[in-house]
Amino acid sequence: EGKARSAAGTGDVKYHKGFSSDIDTPGGPVHLALAFNPSHLEIVGPVVQGSVRARQERRHDKRGVRVLPVVIHGDAAFAGQGVVMETFNLSQLRGYRTGGTVHIVINNQIGFTTSLTQDARSTLYCTDVARMLNAPILHVNGDDPEAVLFATEIALDYRSNFRKDVVLDLVCYRRHGHSEADEPTVTQPTMYQRIRELPTTRARYARHLTETGVVTSEESDAMAKQFRDRLDAGNAVAPNLTPKGKSGYAYGTDWSRFAREATEDADTAVALETLRALTERLLLLPDGFEPHPSVAKVNDARRKMAAGALPIDWGYAETLAYATLLRQGYGVRLSGQDTGRGTFFHRHAILHSRKDGEVFVPLRNLFEGQPDFRAINSPLTEEACLAFEYGYSTADPGTLVIWEAQFGDFANNAQVVIDQFISAGEQKWGRLCGLTLLLPHGLEGQGPEHSSARLERYLQLCAQQNMFVCSPTTPAQFFHLLRRQMLARTRKPLVVMTPKSLLRHRLAVSSLEDLTGGGFQTIVPEGDALDAGSVTDVVMCSGKVYYDLVEQRRERGATHAAILRIEQLYPFPEALLATELGHYPRARRFVWCQEEHKNQGAWYPSQHHIWRVLPPGARLEYAGRPTSAAPAVGDYKLHLQELRELANNALGLEGDKGKTA
């Protein structure tokens, strides 16, 4: 599931690749799926959980009886990687639980040569992290196959009965160190001297079977040879493997209908009567439900927006995007910290009654039999949660899966998920994924840790049409972008630089007509009525800085400068930009303006796209903050001073020293 039919791409080493097959059992066919995973230890665990949750929900398997997650760990990583604890913490949460996981720890006491307990962990057992759940931990001798089987059956029975995690600690050793080419006696001489004196597990068990009269030594040797011959011939060794297409397995998803190229074509406009009918349902609360007065004001404003009496704001446009997708048969899963309300008090997808604490979710009550809408307030963790949502999105192309960072700055707590799965999963493994990341971004004087989603890092990861990176500046743009993510004939990750102060900016609004017509614009043309023949400067920008520029231009009467908004930074709309630049035949000065520092933002990753479409002989200038090791200053007055200076530089204006921002 999630694997496109074409396998074009870089590929990966064999021990990272996933696989799936169907096995005949006395209870019927069982579909087995091995997850694709990188070398980054333990990160595949929450990916598996997300994939399992999606498969369970597709089957309406609320108790987790039809899909079972099994995760295999190493002893050193199980104790050492923090994502293990994060994933355990998800196991009993409403938005993440999968009915319990069977954890098998291959406790081979290697730890990539950090093999001594006093160096590897501060606990008696490598499995002690599971005690946070009071999960049963079964310690078993890996040299005793029958004991391993018995312990495994106990673990499965426990999970089946109690729907909770259980851990099997398989105490064993590796005969050849941490890889077949490694020489373990360099760091563990006494241990490996003893290991080399021991018979192999197969030889030990074969002797036991011979001594108890189950098989002769000749028969056991023949079994081993037959097995190895099948492996050498490249044949399947599972005796009950079902031929492809004959298992009767009916729960797969056809990913072949999705194009591999970054297709953008989609009709995302919605009829006015549909928007108003959905709004009526969205504002219909249960009898006696008393929302907070501030939330009631939001609902009153949305009622006026639907009537055309107020312009559309971000929160309402986003809600309508979800409602219209639900109406068209797509599910929506939105998760993150404070996501139900919205970090900036703008979404209100989950309502709470002041009277009795009752919870009501309007988007789950639009019409009978609608697809599921989930707004999930996640725990305070990023890595496991983002990995979970990636796994979910690779198993359900029919759901808009969104992970929202509280601030975009904090997404780098999950950088391994972004680097190894989201940006490269399709190229390495042919794995399609429609996951959307909402990353609040913008320098607003709040200091280095609440300013930047690190746009430059996502753009540096962009290649081969692997994902979309966008920075919408109006509610309508956000509405059409979210709808395009599901309606376009492709499934690619979407990274969105979302607003903070723009959520309530007087200029960052849209009209109903903007939702009922048009679509997502990868470039938004000049918005003011300038004389194109008199324009000498063209300023290109992306994101919130547009509003700083346009307000400065209006204040100073700088009608010589046109401002173009690049709303999609990847795939970069070069051809459209060339067309837009052609509207200004007298322009001689071309500027890229950004609020981020020069070594950050889109300047370095994207300028080559602009250079390619500039008129012959033209040069591209940079207007923005200088290079900096930190994303933003901590002093608000200095922030405002920097902002006014970069806007003046972009527009070719002299500084106005007598004014304060």
C-alpha cells in the first residue's frame, strides 16, 4: 500500500526495502506488510503505528482486532532512542491507539560496540522503558526456539485479550558482531571467544530433536540443505504463500491511479449555494450548547461572511475547505499541538460548552454518512507524531492527512521524518504520500524560536518533483491549496508556510467570489492598479513580507514598483513568472525581497529559477536581512527597524529617518 506501480527512482539497499505478501492460514488469508525503513534506528516504529491506524479505520476496525502491529527492535536502540518512549506514549491516546503492539526486542548485546551495560543504559533491562505503560515484558532465551514460540504465543494472547502493548525480550547474541564483516573480538574478546565455542542455534535444536526421537540427524541436515537450496535458487521458502491476486484480500488501495509527476490541475472552486449550505450546518449547535463568548463571536462573524457582509478570513476559509472536501467524499485528519482550537485562536474545529463541558465538532456533523473528520490535539512531541501521520498518509490516499506544528520552528524536532521519509520516500522506495505540513512562519518580533519554519531547509530537499512547498498569502489561496491537495491526480507531500499575524491582518482577506471561482495561483500578480508602462522596478517576494511591502509602497506613493507574490516555491513556476515579467516592458530593476535572513528563506535555494527567466542583460538584486546564525532578533524595536529598511531597499526608496515603525 502506498507503493506506486512504477519503481523509478534512486532505489535503496535491500535491508531498507519493504515487502508484502499473503499467507494462507487455518483462519483464512493473512496479508503481511513489512514497512520500508531507513537506517535511523527506531523511527519506523511510529510510521508502522500510523499505517496500522489507517488500515484499521479503512476496515472500521475500532477495537484493533483485524490489523496487528508488530515492531522489531534492537536492545541498544530500544533503550537509547527517545522516539521509543514517544511512541509508547501514543499507544493509549484516542487519536493514535492501535489496540496494542507486539514489540520484539532482539537483545543481542552488541549496541554497535557500545556493548557494556554501564555505557549503554542506566536501567537493569534494556526493555525498562516499557514499564511506563506497565506493559508485560517476557524475557526469553533466544537459543531455545520452543521457549521463544511459547513466549510469543503468550504475547499474542495478551494483546488479543487486553488490546495493549506487550514486549518480548529475546535474549541472544550475534555470532558475527554488528555486521557480517565486523570483527567483534576487537571490543568484546572474552564474550566472542565463548560464543565461538557454542554450537549454532540450529545445531543445538537439531541435536535436541534427535535426542528426543523427533527426527534423525540425517533428516535435519536434509531439511537445512533443502531450505538453503531454495534460498540460493531465489524461491519462496514460505510453504503457505498465496500466489499474487489469488488470496481474496480485498482491502488494498490502488495507488496506480495517481500520477508520479507533480500534477497541479484540479477544479477547486465551489458553488456559492454549497458554501452557504455548509456554513448553515457548521453553525448549527446542539440544543443547550453554550460556546465561549469569544467563540460565539467567531461564529457570528462567519455567518456574516457567508452572507457577504464581511470579508472571508483564514479560519473560515480553512473550515470551508475541509467541509467541501468532506462533501466530495474525502476524509480529513488534522493533528498537532492545540490543533482543535488553533494555536492562534482562529480555527475552533472543536467546541466546548461552558455549561457542562460537552464537546461538539461541527465538521463531524455536516450530513448523514459523511466521511470522517478528526481534529486531534496531539501530545507535546513532534517526532513520533509526524512519523505517525506519514505512516497514516501512505496507507490512505482518500484522506487529507495534516500535521500542524505549534510554531514552524519546532518542526525540526522531527527532522529525521522530513529527511528520510517525506522528502525521499518516493525516490528511495516508490512510496507515494499526500501528507500536508502546516508550519506557522513569519518574522514578527517574537525572537529566534518563534519566527522561522526554516523554509530554506525544505527547499534544499526539493528535487525531481518530490513535493510542493507553498506560502499562501490570502484565505482563498489557502482554501484552494488544501482542496487541490486532494483533488489533483497526484499524491505528493505539501509543505505550507502558514500565517500568524496575517490571520487577522486587515488586508489578508478574501471574498466569496474568490472561493467560487478560480483556483490556487502559483503566482499572484500585482494587486494595485499600476500603470504597467511606468513600472521600472519589479519586486518578487513570498509570504507575509508582501503586506509590509505594499503598505510601505502606498505610504510612500512608490507606484514605480510592481510586486509579485510567488506562492508556490516548488515546483517553481518559471514559465508563469516569465509571462508576468513580460507585462512590464520598461522594468530594468528586478529584486527578490524576503523577511528572512540572506542565508535563510528562499533566496539561495530559488534564485536560479528567477535568473533563468529575467530579460537579457537584467540583474537580480537581493533585499532583505543580512546573513545571521539565528533566525531572528529578540528585540522588537530592532525587528521593526530591520523590516522598514528591507522594505525601503526593495522598493528603491531612501530611508525615512524621521518616522518610526
